[in-house]
Amino acid sequence: MSNNSASGVISLQKTVKQLRFEAGLRRIKVSQAAVDLKTFCLQNAQKDPLLMGVPSSDNPFRPPKSCALF
Amino acid sequence: MGEMEQMKKEAEGLKTQIEAARKAVNDTDMASAAAGVAPAPRVQLKTRRTLKGHLAKIYAMHWCTDNRLMVSASQDGKLLIWDSHSGNKVNAVPLKSSWVMTCAYAPSGNLVASGGLDNMCTVYNLKTPVIKTVKELDAHAGYLSCCRFLSDNEILTASGDTTCALWDLETGKQTTVFLSHVGDCMCLALSPDNNSFISGACDSLAKLWDIRDGQCKQTFLGHTSDINAISFLPSGNAVVTGSDDCTCKMYDLRADQEVICYQDAALNSGVTSLALSMSGRLVFAGYDDFNCNIWDSLKGEKVGVLSGHDNRVSCTGVPADGMCVCTGSWDSFLKIWN
């Protein structure tokens, strides 16, 4: 019984310590975070092949045009 | 017993404090903030390759940094290394234990790793004349759900024993153990700068960790079931999670909270895997219902679907150059789409 409460105390101590640490975090406004996320996505959009599409000439996965060999 | 009661009270008080602090900065949500952004184009991707070779369910896949090779793991007891351009198998690694749940490619391309119900992470050298087992990392008390190389010398693991660990591949020992989750750890992802990583677990929490000092820096709440998949946005400021609660969520690290949820009333299958496009605008999420849905990460709208597998999509991955997306399934096939 005493073993259980000893480990229970230690576990709770760790939880409290972790919560104290997380409570001290500095947080920015979601509106600011959203602006930064938007900016990043939009700035990198042109370079995103899955978003922009891949021209077949540049697509390593496109089956090559067949060449006839006579 | 008085001490326990006091600490429980303090814990509750701190949780309330944290919730209030998050609310205080919650002046909008991502979807509202992105109202003025042009919608992402309707994304219609075609299957460019179907990789056939595994004889049983595929559980994991991971791209090599060369954007061409990839490794896949199946419960047929093999890792297969594929050349995605040709569709050919380059290597086959027979596993001691067929109950594999994860695989990873080292950034150098020299090593691959796998693990699962054997509770071990086994590292293989692909560059020796015959593929050799380099190390068997054996210290977890539960299954290995995920692993990722930092380099040829260090690897991170996530385990069903509720811990994550950083290992030194020379000594084969754990350098750091990351303790805080109270449920099986199911997934992990490295930050773009390699200084931190994020983990998702069956306690429905995602946690951000400092790799070097082992400290849990942040905890993200919101999911109501196991988190099976997790990924950083390429900017490093946000993470996306996928859960058995059928939703994906984006959490911003600096606002320390959920900023958008990707869900649909018609979707009632759990999310098994996810990957982001290069700009972070598209989220590819694999579901138990055999599909991979494509979400606009800013607006929260579904913009496409990848249908073609005949069983659960268990893994997804986008290579570093963002040229395609790969899906792996319990139907034993991998498909490459763009």
C-alpha cells in the first residue's frame, strides 16, 4: 500500500512540475499565427508541385512517350 | 495523503490557468483568418505507379532524401526498397520478426530501420555488399510504433510503452528517454531544424519535445481518441495530427493551441496516416475507409480524394521535393500519385 502511494506522489510531482513549466509559456495571438501560416503557404505555393500540377515534360513519374524503333 | 490532495489541487489549478491563457490569445481561428485566401485548386491526382511486391498488409513507408528511393514495410516479413521512378524493387530485407509496424530511411541513404511487436528497432546497412544488421536497439518495454533517423548515428523511436527515446547507434544505447505520455506513443515527427520533435499517443495528446534536454515543452489537447499520425508544417511553426476520432487538426506551436480542425460529418473512419505538400497547403490524410482525403490546410475544406486502394490506407508520404504523394495500404500495394 505504501509503495503505491509513494509512486503516486512521485508521478503527481512530475505532473505538477510539467504543468508549471507549460503554464509559463509565452503565447502569441492566433490571429498573428494565422497570418504567418498563410504567408508561408502562399509564398511557397508556386514551388509546390502537387498544388500547381507537374508538366509532363518535368514529371519523373509520367510514362515516357513511346518511341518506335524500326 | 494531505500532500496528494494539495498537489491534485495545484494540478487542476494549473490546467485551468493554461486553458485561460490559451483562450486569452484565441482571437480568431485559421479558417476565418483565411477567408480572403483564394481556394486551393481542385486537386485531381492520377496514379502514376502501382508498386506490387508485398504479399501482406503494408504498415509503413518512408521516402529517401534523394526523392527517388523509398522503403516499405509489410507483415509479410520484408522491407522492400523501391526505385519509385522505374517502379523496380532495388532491395529486399528479410525481417527476423514479421510483426513490423514502422520503417525509416536515414537521410544519408545508407541505413534503414524497422520495428514492431518485437519491441526492438533494428538498423540495417544497405551499402555493404550484402545487407547487414548494424544494431538491434532493445530497451523498449512495448511495441515500436515509429522511428526516424536524425543521422547515421542517432535515431528517435516511439513505443507502446508510452515513451519515446533517442538512441546512439554506435553504442546501441538510449541517450535520452522522453517521459510524459500516459498512453501508447503511436507516431513522431522531426522538426525541420532537427532540434525538436513532436509525438502523438493513445492518450489523445500531442507533445513537443526538446531533443537534447529531453524536456516536454508543450502539450496539445483537443483530440478525443488515439493520435495515429503527426507531421510538422514545413515552416516549423505548426503541426498536423490525424486521429481515430476521424479528424485531423492543426496546432500552432507559438499560439500553443488548435487553430483548425479537418472534419466532415460524412467521415466516420479513423485517420491512419498523413503527409503535407511542400508548401504545407495540402494535407493528404489516409483513412480506414480505404481513401486518402486531401484537405486545404488553411481553409479546412476537402479539395480532393485519392481512391484506388482496396483496403485501409495505412501510410502516406511526400518526398522532400514535393513531386508526388505515395500511399501504402493493407491491400499490399503502394501507389504513387501526382
